Amino acid sequence: MSFDDLSRDQIQALFDEQTAAYRALQERGLKLDLTRGKPSPEQLDLSNELLSLPGADFKDASGTDTRNYGGLTGLLELREIFAPIMRVPTSQVVAGDNASLAMMHDNLVFALFHGVPDSEQPWGVEESVKFVCPAPGYDRHFALLEEYGIEMVTVPMNADGPDVDAVREAVKDPAVKGMWLVPTYSNPTGAVISEAVAAELAALETAAPDFRIFWDNAYAVHHLTDQQTKTPDILGLCVASGHPNRPVIFASTSKITFAGAGVSFLGSSPDNIAWYLSHLGKRTIGPDKVNQLRHARYLGSTEGVHALMERHRAILAPKFETVVTILRDRLAEYGIADWTEPAGGYFVSLDVLDGTASRVVELTREAGVAMTPAGAAFPYGEDPRDRNIRIAPSFPSPDDLATAIDVLATSVLIAAAEQYLA
Ligand code: PMP
């Protein structure tokens, strides 16, 4: 029975019933948080062995003392483990410190001050610089652009990647220097880019000769099902299309080992890597190689990474199941919401009735459940339809998560009923 088939009296009755349920939830004095995709303590515990590594043997495979300065490119044995995941030759992978977001930041800032290998001048002296932003997308990507005055051009994010026609149109503007993309299990919709879309993006004719795809593969190995979805080989596709310098590939162990004490990775063409290292070398004498060594020892191999991710999956998949089951049970019959059922990654993306997302988030907050602000997944925080809400199920305990999603579903129903009755 969808809302459209209900009479005004029936909607009023539903509103009254849900409001009573909401009050009862409010009286429980909840304090729950679904805002950020943080691993749970149980997930972090999987990597506690790191805390006692590397121990007294602190030399890497080549005999270098990891405690000392140097080694800008990062430890070879760890780059070898992640190169196949990034689909980049090891010689074109840099291992860094604990945040790939910092690498993305540096790439933008270096480009603004110096230009990239194919630039005629620094991006920062151009009249305007723009980035294509598939939305819904990752709020921190958008925040970085806003921080540096880079204009955002929104394109729709579909289930198989960004809307290529919209991207094709946008890149006719020479001010468009790049685009963001989370190719696998995207934040927040869980979309996985298809080979066909990746190939089209690799081949696109762009007005800017120095156009870059910031390919943020934060969830490359973060499967929630048996299907081990493989990310397209964007470097190979770009090389084949004659745009070898186009992709800049990011990854990290933030959701593999410790979110705050992991290792970040950057992969790209030999020219881009040389460019990055030349500027990075002014910013730091070298990364935390002790952390890199303990990661190499703990993970052991690319297979070791996949085995660890299976253990994460055992903890995470039931949580995603909880979210989807409650949303289905509570909301499906009313036709007022849609949600993703991702095969990997860290988020469920919920679309509620147009114009009610902000109200839903307000209601959940007043019942003690913190959600990411409505609109956060859009450039400038503006969801043109005020309908999208990002759910991050990883951190709360299973019981807390179920309660939080119950509050959310109740709030979705109340906000929808309010709109119908208004
Ligand atoms: N990229 C995406 C798409 C993310 O969702 C996140 C974490 N929420 C990050 C990057 C952050 O990665 P890191 O911890 O390596 O900075």
C-alpha cells in the first residue's frame, strides 16, 4: 500500500502511530552515531598484531634501517603488496603516511602552485579551475575543492559510474582540470564503475590538455559478498587511449588495518610519479617507514590483504543486512524511500521523499541519533532534491545499529506523513 493509495485519514493515523513510537524512542535517551564510516573496535582488533611489530628487527628487505630518514617512495615490499590491488606497476606506486586524503590534498595544491606535467601554467594562475563531481559523492572530496576555490560541476552518479554524457559535455570547458571518482563501492551509493564507462572516461577528448581523473579507490578490496568485484584498469585504459598521465590513483589501508594509523598509496604514470615526488620531497624527508614495515610484515602479501578483508566482511556484512532488512520491513510498502543494497564499501545511501531529508535528519537528531547532515554528499552541501541521506553502519554495535535504523525509519515515515498532510 503506497502513500499515494492512502486516504488523508489513513496517513493521519500512520502519523499518529509513528509519532507515538518516536516519543517512546525519544524517552530512551539514546546517544547513537551513524555519521562517519569508521571501523568498529572489533574490526580494529583484527590488526592488533601491528602494535607489537616490527619489534627489534626494524630493517626492511633491502637492509635499510626504517627508523631513519629517507626512502621517499616508501618500502618496496609494501608497494609490491598493493600494486596489484591498484592495478599499477610497483615502480609507479608510492607508499605514504596514514591518509590518502592528504595525498589528494597535496596533488591539488602542487597542481595549483606548479601545474602538472601537461600544464601550460600552474592551475592557480588560471582565471578559474573546475572539477567534475559525480554526486552523490564523498563530502571530503568536495570540501577539498571548496577549500581551494575550485569550482564544482555536478554530474549524476549512476549505478555503473558517472553519467558519461554529462562528463563529456563538462570537459569541453578548458577550465575543467579534473574529476573525482570513487570507482568501486563508491561513497555513498556503493556504485561500481563498469569497464565500458571507465574506457569512455579514459578516451574522452578534453579541452584541458592536463585533465586528471582522481581515481580514489578507497574501497578496492572491501567486498560484502562472495563477488570479488575487480576495479577497471584505469591506467591501462588511459595509456591505450593516449592519455597516460590522466589517472591519479589513490588507496589506503584505513579500512584494512587502523583507520588512523595505516598507510596511503598513490599510483600513476612515470611522469606523474616523478612530478609528485619532486614536490613531495620538499614537504617531507620521507614517510613513516616503521609503520610501512609493520604493515608489510603483518599483511605479508596481496593474498594476506584479501584474507584480512574476509574477516572484516564477517563483521560488516551482517550490519549491512540489518540496515537493509529494517528499511525494507518498515518502509518498502509505502513507496516513499529507496536505498542502495551495496555489495561492498562502507555506506548505504537512502533517498527519502523529495524535500524531506533535512527534516528526517532533524527528527533523528532530536531522538538521539546523529546522521551526516542532509546534502553532505553533494557539492556545496546542496542536495537539489533534499532527499539523500548517507548511512554509515560500520561503527555501532549490532544492537545499537538496529535501534538507530528504527529511529531513522520512524523519522522517514513521520516526515513523509507531515509533507502529505501539510
Ligand atoms: N576516500 C573515500 C572515498 C573515503 O570514503 C574515505 C574515508 N571515509 C577516504 C578517502 C579517506 O581515506 P584515508 O583515511 O586514506 O585518508
